[in-house]
Amino acid sequence: MTQPLGSFPGGLILPGQKKRSTQTPIRKMPLTKTLVLPLQQHIGEPAVATVEVGEKVLKGQKIAAAEGHVSVGLHAPSSGTIIAIGDHPIPHPSGLSASCITIETDGEDRWIDRQVNENISQLSSHELRQRIREAGIVGLGGAGFPSFIKLNPGIHHHVETLILNGVECEPYITCDDMIMRERAQGIMDGIEVMQLALNVKNCVIAIEDNKPEAISAMELALASREQLKDTKIVVIPTRYPTGSEKQLIQVLTGKQVPSRGLTLDIGIVLHNVGTAYAVGRAIKHGEPLISRIVTVTGKDVKHAGNFETLFGTPIHELLSFCETKRQPEEPFIQGGPMMGYNLAGDKLPVTKTANCILVGVDEPVEATKPLPCIRCGDCADACPVSLLPQQLYWHSRSKDLEKTREYNLFDCIECGCCSYVCPSKIPLVQYFRFAKTETMNQEQEQQKSDLARIRHDNRQERQERERLEKEEKQRKRKAALAASKAAKAKKEAEAAAETQTDKQET
Amino acid sequence: MFTAIIAIALLALTFGLLLGFASIYFKVEGDPIVEQIDKLLPQTQCGQCSFAGCRPYAEAMANGEADINRCPPGGEATIQALANLLEVEVKPLDDECGEEKPKTLAVIDEDRCIGCTLCIQACPVDAILGAAKHMHTVFADECTGCELCVEPCPVDCIDMIETKAKPNTWRWPDPSRIDLQPGEQS
């Protein structure tokens, strides 16, 4: 590694808090009695259920199919019977419900037939992508974007580098760290598949320097791979939010992804190491995505660690397996302390995007009453995207959404650095999230009102036309009536004249 | 003396021609301010503003005959947008017109509908489908929630149902409202 590392503005050095959850190896969460699978666990259109209530399913059997392009299917995480398809609370900050498939497990955990594929080089890149899609794989870093789309650069883009993101910069979370330590060979399998699918040789695995065990494990695995000689591991300094894709690219290459652009625009594709592992399992072993590694930690957790958990496992059962001090219905955090959100309720399932469950964390931004903004500018210094959070705050607060756009609100990655450094404890990110969803909603409403205007105009036009047609008809009828009257009068006059002449003649 | 008069007359003629030319070739069709105002209104065509629809209200505002705070479906956001456009002060919603309510959707109870077509005639956006003596139904995507169909229904079979938030249309709450403890003034 000779090329010097770049950097991005702002950012924070945070206490890692990762020790507690890395003391024990990855453990398997035992099978639970029911599994609840939301049909939407990814960005895009929700999947559509292909099974019916009462049907028996095997482990790994497809139970919902992708709908539209940006969508992936869903698989039964264990064998059992479908007992319900319908609304169920989902792990979403809104606390709302959405369509879910509920499986009652039979405890046998019987697999469907799996297609093992040792020689992956025979498969075309299209075939690889299709299989990755069929396996229901989405980005496991937290966003949940369907992975097959990111492996399809299309004809207009040329991919130069594949970056594997093993940075995991947010405090507490260690699922990527542990998967790199324990399953480095599996990750290498996935990298080989991804390189084939993208037809790219150059690959960089980025790992933060606070994970020495992961680095050595990955180096060892890489050394044993003949095909991956153009792959290198780059150790980068620990700084939050280096794990965010645009910031990581800036650190590794010094290049910036254009505002509202894609990493593909500068010839880079980025995947999480956990996703790579899932891709390897799907292609080489024929296993769809049915489980993930979830970090469970926090000071109220007795047995903190990483757990290989089937999707649909109720989070409260996972927490009781780790023996937490949490009371029923007490809120917890899904995701990290910086970007995660509070969830409440006991019925929520583990989904594809659940990387970490935190119980008992001192919130980095204390929930005290915020003081007025003093315009110190600390937030602008901390912002990794060089935005002006204080300006965005004023405009979001006064709901001047037009102005927030001018200040590039949509480039905000919601990393939470600004809220963290704010001396007045203003929940800045909350304001930005509010302004973003509000803007998107207003756009939708604008579309709806435009449609209503067109329909209203059409209706008025139609009514006007009908009125004119009616008038025209009436006029015609009157004219016809007048004409027939005139004809009648003429006839009568003629008849009268005739009789008169007859009379005269006689 | 003569030259001065001729010069002034010539100048007057040139500018007159220029103005005449401009008035013909640069003529603005319609009233753009009305269009702009109309674009900001929610197009429910509900008439709560006491005008016959969104466009008449927009025209009245453009002529300075109506205030900007008479649109309950648009609520605070619309008032804000109108204030920005017309460069006037933001005002609270006029109580006379009604209050800002959550978005609703008309739903016809199909068992009770007698097929009288009165609601179809009332709907300003043609969002109700049906024929005489046949059951009617509402296009959920096209309904603006204006409530104009509720009144004419002789059997009272139309209900306004609050549109439920879905996870993908859900909005993060406004933090400036959360900050306030109960009993505090904003």
C-alpha cells in the first residue's frame, strides 16, 4: 500500500465501546417458536407472499417473491407452518405495522435441496446476479439496498474498483468485526463472486485500525487465495463516520462522489463484508439469506456478544437469551448510538437490516431541554459532508423547506456528528430527518394536487361542453319546431287560398 | 424652436411605437400570479374558503380580495408557502373556514348505497364511479377528501376515513413541537 490515504472534513473520534461484545465468539441464537417476517426488509418495493396460511414450508424455501426491479424475495428461515399473513408491528421508528408472514417452527429445521456450486467461474455475471437476487440478499451494513443492483454497473459505467467495507465506525457495533475474525474464508468466497459479477480485478478491503484481530484473520485468508492477488487490505485510521460509503471512498481514493450521485459515477462499487459473506454462501452453498449476525450489547446486557440470528426471531427473545435487565416494553435502540433509533414493544422481529441491538446506553446527546443556538459553528466543523448544520437548523425549524434544499439538506448522511458536538444539545439530526421526510411528503402531495387540478379542469371542461351541446340541441329543436310551424302555416295559407279560389270559381 | 419640437415629436413617436410593439409581441397570456398561487393550493376544491374552488380563491387572493389564511386542507404549510410567494406576513388559519384536520378519504358503504348518483355529481374531481341504481365506489387514489359528497347522500352511506400513515409515507415528528413540555407556550 503505497498510495497515501485521503481524508474527509469533520468527523469525530468516539469511544469505541466494542470490547464487551467481542469477548466471546459468535453464538447461535436458538430457534424460537414463531418467526415473523416483514415483507419489506429492504429499500424498494415490498415482496409479495407466494405461500398461503396453513402451508408447510422448509428451511430456505421461498415464501415471498420480488415485486418490480428494486426488490428481493424472502425465504423461510426454518421449517414449519405458515400461521398468519397480515399486519404485524415492524422495527421501524414510526412504530407502525406492516404486512408480515408468521411461521410456526416445527423444530426440525429441515433444509430444502441446496445447489452446491464449487466452480463458480462457469457462471455468467448475469446468472450470478440472478442467483444473488433469488437468494434475497440486501446490503447488511444497515441500509438494506438490494445487492444485485449494485453488482450490475450497466453498459454506461465502467467499474475500476470494488471496495469491501469492513470499517464499522459506529461505537458498540461489532458484527462485521466478528464475521471478519471468524469467517474470513467465507468473505473471500463472496469477494470472488462479486469480482466475477462486476468483471473487476481491483479490490480493496478497508478495515479500521481498532480491529487488529480482524485484520490479521483477513490477511491470513487472503494469502491462501490464488485468484485474489489484486485484492489488498487497507488499514485506515479510526474516525467516525468513515464507514459511510462516500466518506470511505474519500479516505481510500481522495475522490468525492458527486452530490446526489452514485459511487458508480466515479467507477467504484462498495459492499459490506457481511454482504460478501452472504453472497458467498448463496452462490457456493446455495443458501439464501435467512440469518445474520446481530450485536447485542449495552450496559444492561449480561451476556453481550454477537449472535447468528434467524430473521423473524422476536427481539425480546434474543434479549432474554442474553439476559438483559430490560423490563418488558422498555425501549431499546436498533443500530448504533449515533444513527440508530429507539424501538419499543416486545413483538418486533429481527430483520435483514438489524445489525445491532443496544440496551442501556447513555445517549450521546442527552435528552435534556435544548438551549438556544449560539452560532458557535462547532456543528459545521464536525460535519463530514461540509454542510452548514446551523443554517439547516434555522430553516428546518421555521419549515422553510425550499431554503433547506438550497443548503443541500439531501446531502446530509444523518451521521449525528453535529448533534453530538452541539453545546446547546439541540437535536439537529432530528430536525434534518423531519425536514427530509416533510419535503418528500410535500412532493407527493404536490403530485396528488396536480392530478386533482387536472381532473377538476377536465370535469369543468366536460360540464361546459355538455351545457353547450344541450343548448345546441335545444336551439335545433326550436328551429325545427319553428320550421315545421312555418310549413304548417304555409300549408294552411295555401289551403285557405285554394278554398278561396275554389269559392270564387264556384 | 422648430427643431426642438420636431425632435420631441420624433422621440415621442419612436417610444410610442416601441411601447406599441412591446404590448403586442411581449404580451403575457393569462395572469401568471394566479397560476402560481393556484399551484400552491391543495386542489381539494372543497370550497371551505367560501370560494367556488381553488382557482377562484387564487384569483381573489391575486386581486387582494381574500386573505391567505382561508385554506384549512392546506393548513400551515400552504399559508407559509403563500406568504413566501406574496411576500406578506404569515397568519394563523382563519377559524371561520374550519380547522386543519388530518387527511381523510371518502369511503362508500356499499351495502347501504342505493345508486342515486348524487355524490357523483357533487365530486369535483370525478373520483366516484357508478351508474343510476348501481352501487357507487370511490377511487382512493383520486379522492381529495373534500367531503362534498357527504352532504348530498340521501342514505348517509359515505364515511370520511382518516388515511393511515404507512411506514414509507411516515414522517419524522417535528422536534420543535416535542421540545415543549405540556402547558408551555410556543
